[in-house]
Amino acid sequence: MKKVVITIAVIVFVLIAALIIVPVLFKGPLLKKVKTTINEQVNAEVEFTDFNLSLLRSFPNVMVELEGLTVIGRDQFAGDTLVAIQSLATDISLSDLFGGEDFTIQSLRLTDAHVHLKANASGQVNWDIAKSSSVEEETASSEESGMAISLQEIKVRDLSMTYADEASAMVLGLLNTNLDASGKLDGTITHFDLDGEVGEFKFTYDSVDYVANTVLKVRSQLMADYDKMNFEFGETTLHLNELPLDLSGRFEMPSDSMYFDLQFKQPQSDFETLLAMVPQSYQSYLEDIKTTGQAGFEGSVKGWFYDELYPAISTHIYVNNATLNYAGSPEKVEKITLDGKIEKPEGGLDLLTVNVSKAHAQIRENPVDARFSLSHPMSDPAFDASFSGKIDFTRLAEIIPMDSIQLQGLLDGKLSVKGRMSAIEKENYEQISSDGAFNFKDFKVKTPAMTQVFEINSGQLKVNNKAITLSSLDAKTGQSDFHLNGQLSNYLPYFLMDKTLKGTFKLQSDYMDFNELANLMVTEDTVTTTVANDTVYAFQVPAKLDLVFSSAIKRATFDRMDIRNIEGTIEVKDQMLALKKLNMDMLQGQLTVDGSYKSTEENKPFFDFNMRINKVQIPAAYQSFGMVQRYVPIAARSQGLLSTELKFNGQLTEQLKIIPSSLDGRGFFNTQDLQILDSPTFDQIKNFIKKEKLKNVRIDDFTAYFNFEDGNIKLKPFKTKIADQDVSIHGNLTVEQMLDLKMDFQVNREDLTTDINNALGFLPGSQNIQIIPITVDIAGNLTSPKVSLDLSDAKKQVQEEVKKSTKKELENAVKNVGDQLKKLFN
């Protein structure tokens, strides 16, 4: 008995050792075989990070796994990844392993796989990577490889596959796919129980998403004949989102082509079942509803799929006399009718047709009817669509929950459009048939993207193939009112081809609040903290617009300015807002503006303006213009009138403040009746000029010219009178607000202080001195500059007059000259 136990233990030990050692011994030969087989058969860069063998995981079979598998194209697809798989595993029998050459794939397990199929504009495809060879070579290779497929288990986790066709601008995607299939082998035939889900099915054509956020599920009994590559569906249910469809039929893959013969049909003919087709992201809107009426969805796919040959497609969706009513709502949508078909015979995708021959719904006495057809979608889309009806948005909002969107008012109108895309591309608009008219009444809309309610008291639109004409629009948002009429042209290319929308309008308004309008649309940069109501933020001028507005606005508010009688032209083009000869009354004066405002991605707009301001009150200008506050702070203590002309450009912050270092330009300004009150600067020269002259300093009218260079100001010399004294002024102000200003005074002797006049009286020849030159240097930070006096010219003048005196005059005054000179110049 003891020997038996020892023998069994030895056998168990040997088996366990074999399970561990055998994969190690055979990993090298199999790795070599796999790499050799792949490299011989494909024209691509194939790599994998690891290759694993295990007898323990799939005993009595051998588990073979490739990790980090990638297939990257060559030639015209060089660098494009065709396949990227985290893990690809299968099982082969021990006999196949020890047999050396032949082995059969019995299972397939795929984890985290991405497949990118691509056809370029020339029709070449990136999955055609098999090396070309003769039929005899292919047969010999097949015989030599000894590799057979007899799948009984398939597991797929997180597979995403996309197909992109550059020539037709089409993208097809099956994303986040999971699949489980297990079966029983009967000769070459396997009977599968299949359970799968596509997390998102999407179809995009010409950058337009026709199918998105759609979930596909399938539960099926599938028969697979690997010998003939035939696959037939037994009892099968397909879910399109939550819509169940019975699926039957078969498909074949005899070579590199495929043949389909599939049928699907909604099992229950009711409207509620059909609503399950709505994407999951919108299913919450269908909670707590009651429906009546018949509805259905059915179709078939039949024919060959090879290169540009696609199978025939036939789908039909219908709704008959249905109603929709939300629980607790007093209103309902009734008489809902729909008949739509998507069809294509066997052949190219350009044979596809879409035809919604009838669509109808109504709320009480307000009906809506529509139809739509599309053909030749790939070569030259031909479309024919119409809409007519009345929509009472107030009642509609009571029937259908709209989250945070608020809609009220009545829309009554009709529109029909018929033509081909080629006519639009060639701008042959006479070949497009378009006609319609819409009336708005008591219309209100408010969305989370808007900071204010937008109201249309009344409005009328007329549409033809060339233009949309707005004959009258009486609208309001916030405190601003609009009376607008005009015309939009090029609208078909704008909506269908992303071309530029053109238009000309006349805008009239009794009052516009530009502070509100500049922040009408909510952006990611919108400040969420509490801010002042008059805060203004930079706004983005929309792209693809070429609009002209002739404006006549009686009153407006911008920043803190009250503006009257605005007249001029506003143009919107190339994401730029241009003002042309825009005249207005403001700050008790007049302003004329020519210039532009151009948006940037960083929301720091560029500007280029020519402004002419005529006789505005200086205190009001200081309160209203940040530029005056920055560069002329002394205006806060000033009274009088200011006129100026500025031609300057630069960049603005997000708060519409000028970035000083960006400023370039030139200009001039002049003043009338200028008076500076209680200036600390002039107070510092009271030792030379009588104090009563310096308390409220009067400055004669003058004109001064200056330049902006990178935010620095260079003030050219100009002359005026300050406190009745002739003065010449020039200087510079840096972008860091460092001031260097010189004022060369010619001070009248009678306006000098009593002490200075007494001192001069002792000097011989002083009777000839009626003007004293004094230079005032103002330097340092603009907000608190230092004032210093330069009396060198005054000293020279006194010395020259003294020298002219007679010997007797000098002898009489010699005793007092030294003391008085010290008093005068110290």
C-alpha cells in the first residue's frame, strides 16, 4: 500500500511538473512558428509585446496568447494602425502541440481591441495586407501551414471597430462591443448560443451624424458551417436601443465577398414599442407617458457585398393615428402619422433613397405636416422637403418636458425646398425651388446658454431660393429693443455646405444696453461669482458671417456711458466687427468712430480704431474712459471741454481693457476752458508763483500732438498759458506709467511771490527783468510724481542784467547783493 501511494505521488508530481515545464519547452518553437507564419502572409508591420503558453488555464488543451498585438500599415498607409489588441488568446489540443505542424483553433478570446478600417480617396483599403501569390502557392501554403478553424467558444470584451471611407466622407462605427458565444461541434458545423452588445453604433456622412448614441443588442441561436463559411440565424432577437426586432436569415462568406439574406421586424405593432428606438440619452423624456396607435419597423438586407457592391436594403417605419400624453398634462399630441422608407437595390450606395412621404401631428387645432425625400446621396444629393403648420410653443411646453428650456409663443408658416446639391455648389440657385413664409407672435425663448430671455412680439419671414427676407421683426431682450428688417442671402450654402451667410439689415432701437448684449450668450469663461451689473466681457464674433447693419439707435448704454443718437454702419465679417462712420452724442459732446474689433481664440480681441471726440466734459471723460484714467489721472481734478482725434490699435483683455504694451498709434487733443482744481503738483511751486494763482489753475486753450509706441507715449512740444504764465510742455510716459515731463515757464514778474520780488528789487538792473524762466520737472510714477525746479536759466538772466549795471549802481547795492542772491536762488 505504501508503494502504491508513493507511485501515485510520483505520477502527480511528474504531471504537475509537466504542466509547468512543457509550455516553457514549447514556447520557443511556437513563438517562432507564429512569427514566421504572420510575416510570410502579410504586408504590414506586426508586433506583439509577449507570447504566452499555459497548460494550467485550459487543460487538457494548451492556451496560446498574444499580448500587445499591433498591425501597422505600409506604403500609402504607413504609420496607420489597422489593429491594436491588448490580448488575443486561443486553445489548441495537446496532440496538435506535440504533432508539430498541424493545429486547430478551437476558441477565440479578444480583450480591449481597436480595429480601424480605412479606404482612401483613391479606393485603396488598409486591410488588404495579404501578400499576393499564385493559386498554387496559396494552396501549398495552406497545406503546409496545417492551421484549421473549428471555433466552439468566442469571447470579446471591449472591441471598437470603425470604417472610414475618404471618397464618400462616410464613417461607420461599432464601439464598445462585447460578445459571448459558446457552441457544440457537429462535424464542420457548430451550433452557437450567442449574446452580444454594441455600446454605440454610429453612422456619419459628410460630417453629419445620421445615427449616433444607438445601442445594438443581439441574442441568437447561430449555426456556423466553417467548411462552407455559411452562418444561419435560428431564434434571434435584435434590440435597436430598446426596440426589439425579430431577426431571421443567413449570411455567407465563400471568399473575400459576403452574401446576406436577412429580415427583421418589430414583433409588436404599437406606438409605445416603436418609441424604444429613441437613443438611451433621451429615454428619460419618455418616462410617464401614455400612448395609443399602431406603429412598426421592418426591413431586409439581401445581396452581395464586395468592393463597391452593396446588398439591397429595404426598411419601412410607420405610425398610424397615434397619440402621446404625459401623465398629469392637460394637453396631448394626437393624430400622429408617419410613413418612411429607406431603400436601395443591390449595387452602389448612390442608389440609396430616403422617402418620408407623410408626417403629421397636431395639438388641438394646430396641425404640423412634413415630408422629405433624398436620392443619389453619394454623387449628387437630390432633395425634396416641405413643412407647413402651426406650433403653439406654450402648449407644447405643457406636453413635452424641456428641462431648463423655456418656450412660448406661436409659429405659423410653411416652407418647401427642392433641388440638387450640385446646383448649390455651382451657385446655380435658379435651379433650386424654395418658397416659404413664417409668422412669429408673442414668442419667447430662454435657454441655459442665454443670460436673458429673447422675445419676439411679432415678426415675418419670407423665403425663396435666393434669400430670406425679414420684413418686420419687433424684438426685445433684457432692456434692449430691436426693430429689424432686411435680407439674408447665400443661406442654402451656409446651412448645407458650411459657407458664409450674407445679409443686409436696417436696425432701429429706442434703447440698447450693450453691457447686457455683450454677455447675452453664456460661455465657459463666464464669471460665476457676483459681479457688478455693468461689467463688460470680450465676446466672440461668429464665423461664416458677412452681415451689414445700418443702425439708428436713440439711446444706448455701454460700460458706464450714456450714449444718444447712434447712427452709422456696423459690419460683421471674418470674425471681425467693423464700425464705419458711427456717430453718436455722449458725455455732452459728439463721438465719431471708425474701426474694427476682431475675435481671437484666447478671447483677447484685437482692435484698430480712429476716434474723433468733439467737446466732451473732461470729468465725464475721466469717469467713462479707462484710457483717460490710465494716462491722464490729473483729469480727475479737471474741468472744461476736451476734443481729440486718436488713431490707435492694440489688444484687449477679456474684460475689454486695453493691454498697455500692445498700444500703437498717434493723435492730438485740445482743450477749452480747462481748469485744474487743487493740484498737488502745482502746489509744489507756490514758493515762486502767488498762491492765489495756483489754487484753481486756469490753462489757456491748446492743441497737443502725441504718439503711442508699444504703450509708451511721446508728447510733442506745445505752448499754452498756465495761471496766466507762458509755458512750453513736452515729455514721455512709459508703459510702466513712469513720467518724465518738462514745463518751461516764463513767469511774469508781477505774479512772483512777494519775497522773490523784494529780493529782485535789491539787484541792480532788476527793473529790466519782467519775465523769469523757470523749468518744472515732473518725474516718477504717474500717480505720485516728484516735482523739482530748474532755475539755471533764471540765474543766467539775473547775472546778465547785473553785469549791465553801472559801477556806481553796483557799489550802492554791493552790501545786499550776496544776501539777496542767496534768498532768490535757494
